[in-house]
Amino acid sequence: MDYLLIIAALILLYLIIDYRNPKRIVFQNIKEFGLRGLVAKDLIVQQFDDKGNLWASRGYTIYRLKNGDKVFKRMIRIPVSLSFYWLFNFAFFRKLVNQSECMEFVVSEKGEVCACAAGNMYHGNIYLKKIKKSMRLPHFGFGVGRGILSNGLLQVDENKIYIGEYFRNSERVGVKIFMSSDFGKKWKVVYEFSPGEIRHIHSLQKDPYAGKLWVCVGDSDEESKIGWSTDEFKTIHFIGQGSQKWRTCQLAFTSESVIWGTDTGSDSHAGIYSWNRVQNRVECLTKIQGAVFFASQLDDETIVMSTDREGFLNEKDDYTRLLIIDDQKVVSEIKCGLWDQTNSGIRFGYAKTRLQRNIGGDSLAMNFINQHEISNGDLVIVSKEELLQSAKCIEEVDDDIELTSQMQQVAM
């Protein structure tokens, strides 16, 4: 009996420590995939803010790496309700179900936080230590979907935030874009795609050059579209639609072009594409194997994208890749991790490399998820110089695409 009490006490102590999370998470040196960098255990990257602070999450706990510091510090926990999803507070449970990505959030300069966690939107202030639920997502849960994608959360300024619905939507019901003018306290629908028009929303983004708001949707040929708005999504103008070329999860912007990687397993369409704003012309920069989930930009317009592994027919091997696109649109690659969860079951998951949500940093923060070489949830930071030195060129593809007359009428 005494042994059982000791074991029970040790288990309880472990759970308490696991739930609380450490106040500080330090970096360690790492070298993997030919890249030298730093790694912090069990942290999911979110984004850099305007002051260069890096924000990340462990379960439902928010951490910040202050610009110039070398240690992540615990800031606040999102108070999700007691349910199955509450268990994602524990690292052992996240590993059991192979789910390290539990929430998405943004933080304002004043410390206001807007977070999506366990099917709800939350608002609060990390300095006042107050967080409250502000809205229940209409579509979330087992067999339904995750509510929003990482790139479906858009912070426009210190007040305005947009989210786009992402769920399985097998019945093809209407899909909504929500907006909050008070950093997530209250929400309203600003646009709704008609039933049957799309499956779900992949991303909402702001063009830092033209100021337009962009939306990417999918998944079938007729559902795949890329469009922009100048009136807070009251109206959307599509630059292209109708094939897998227009199916993407995130855009990247330069002063001359909008660039994306396809989220498709199509051999004929999978690639990196660039749309010239002035010439209204799309070109294929290179063909790729696999799908692109994430993209980010560094401070000199260098673009980084990541390809996943999920069993598409156009995947020639089980390795993910980072794709580096320079200011001359030359595409290089870094071969990364080996897919670690190829067998179906409770621990099955795509191999992907999650990248920081925003643009403008002098380094790249990322998570290698379901890859053999690095533990799920470990956050890796690599300098821009290290990325550029390690990348190897990909042969270019000459595959210009003329837009239809209908697309030309709505393009910029």
C-alpha cells in the first residue's frame, strides 16, 4: 500500500509539473539537415512581432522570446474549459495523440491577445493576466475539423483581426470570414462563401506593399481560388481559379509579385508560381513534389516555403524540403526530415515544417513535425545566412500561363 501511495504521489507531482510548464525554456545548439541553429524543447512557433519578439506556445501556454534574449519566458495560459481538449495542456497527452499544434494566437503591442484554442476564440491581456472566451467557432471537433488554420488568423493592426473557417465541410455548407475591430472581444461575419462554392479557407493575409487583403480557398479544381479585397472582404476579386494551380495555403509578397506554392498532389500542377502585379501574368518558377503548407519571408524579400509528406502520388520520397526563393526568383532547396508517421493509426500525421506566420525577420523559426530527426514540438531557429549557404539550386521550369480575359478584368 505504501508503494502505491508513493507511486500515486509521484504521478500527481509529474502531472502538476507537466501542467504548469516551466517559467523559462532555454536554447540548445543543434545541427541537423546541414543547418546549424538553436532548438527550444516543446514550443510551437507563432510569429515575430513588430519589435522582434518571438511568440510561441506549449499546449495552451503562451511564451515569449524577447528580442535580444536567449530564453523563452512563460507569459499566460489560455483557460480552456474542462473537456477532452483540456487534456492538451499535458505534454504526455500531446505525444500520445501526436498533436503538438493546439492553438493559434497573436499579441498586440499593448499585450492584448487573441487566441483560437479548443474550438473557441479568446481575448485578454497577458500583462493583466486576464483571458476570456469571446466566441465559439461554428465548426470544430472530431470529424468536423480544426476551426481555422495557422494562416487563417490575420492581425491587420492593433485593433482589427480576421479569421477564416477551416473544417472538413463534406456537405459543402457556406464558409465564413469573421472580423473583430477590438482585437477579438466581439466578432461579426464580413463575408460568406455560398454553399457549394468552396470547401474551406486556407489563409487570410495582408499585402505589405499594396495594402490589399488576400484570401486563398480550396480544395477541388473549381473550389481553388486566390483573391484580394480592398473593402474589408465585403467584395473579393479573384486573380485565378478553376485548377490546382490556384490551390495554396499561403502567399508571399514582393514589390513586384505575389508568389505561392501549391497544396496539391497533382503531378501536372504542383509547383511554385509567381503572379506579376503589373503584367498580370503567372509563371511557374519550378515544379515541386508534395504540397506546400507554410511560407514566410525574411527581411530582404527572401521567401521560404516548406513541402510536406502526406502520401500524394507526386511524392518521390519521404523527405520534406525547405524551398528558398531569392529576389531574382531563383528557387533553391534544403532536404530536411524523413516522414516518421507513415502508418495509419492514432499517431498518424503528415510530415510538415511549420514556419513563422509573419514576415520581416532576419532568421527563420520553425517546427519539424512528424519527422524522424527532430522531436515533435521542438522549435528551431536558423539564421538567414545559414539557410542561404545550405540551399541547393532547383532547375527552373519555363511554363508561363496566360490568364483568361475574365481574370484580367479583376486583376490589379
